[in-house]
Amino acid sequence: AELDDFLHTLLTQNPELPFWEPYFSAAARTGTTGRMLELARRATANAQLAGQMRGEIRARLYQALLAADQVDEGVKELRALLAAPVETPAPA
């Protein structure tokens, strides 16, 4: 529970950090998927968040929705993810 709380606070303050995967796992183990899903949805709706990071969070979000038996929402998120344009990094 402490790891889940720590990661939730950390990602609430800075969603750009690369700790989404361990947070999703910790939330699933501690039964706090509700607040995790809410935070992930807010992060993916944040236009200031880098497109690549939003895509990475969305990729985990649909899986978490499916795991939480929110099948309709998970399928909706997956469809949106597949319909989104692929972002390619600019050449160096």
C-alpha cells in the first residue's frame, strides 16, 4: 500500500515520470484501481503531456480497464488508441 500511495502521489505531481507500469501493478495488487484509472484518464487528457507519454499511458490504461472488468471502456480506449496517429520522433 505504501508503494501504491507513493507512486500515486509522485505521478499526480509529475505524470511525465516513467513509473506508470509499476504504479498500475501496485494499484492492482492493493485494490486501488479506481483512483489509478482516474489518474491515468486525467493524464491522457492532459494536452501538455508529451504525446509519446500519453500513448504509453493509454496503452496501459486499456489493459487496466479490461483487468478491472470495465470491458466496454477498455475496448473503447483500445479503439481510440488504434485510431490515433502514430507519432514518430523527429530525425536527430
